[in-house]
Amino acid sequence: MKLALFDLDHTLIAFDSTMAWTRFLADRSILPQGADAVYLNCCRRYVAGSIDIRQLLLAGIAPLARFALPELR
């Protein structure tokens, strides 16, 4: 599988793609309700300078860590 990533958020699309993805998964009960609030809190901490971009990205993907690779595929 090949994957290409682009700077989408507020550049190519007018929203935060990780937030949209988190809400999509929570709406389908794949992630718990409130997962978007946890991510939003991390976004606020990033803007305030208390976490760096790596920590923000980790917050976006951390909820998926409980799934085995075949499930994610």
C-alpha cells in the first residue's frame, strides 16, 4: 500500500482533518464518545505552546492504538 500525506488542515480543506476523523469514528462507536473533546483539549494545549506537534499528532492517533493492525486495515 502506498500513502501520500498533504497539509490539508485549513489549507486544502477548511477544517481540522483529525477532528473530523475522530468525530467520524466516535459517531460510529469505534471510539468512545468524548474522544473529540480529548483531542480538542490537546489542540488547545498545542496552540498555547505546552505540547509540540509530535505530541498533538500522537493524541490524534493514540485512540487507534488499541486495535490490531488487521482491524485497522
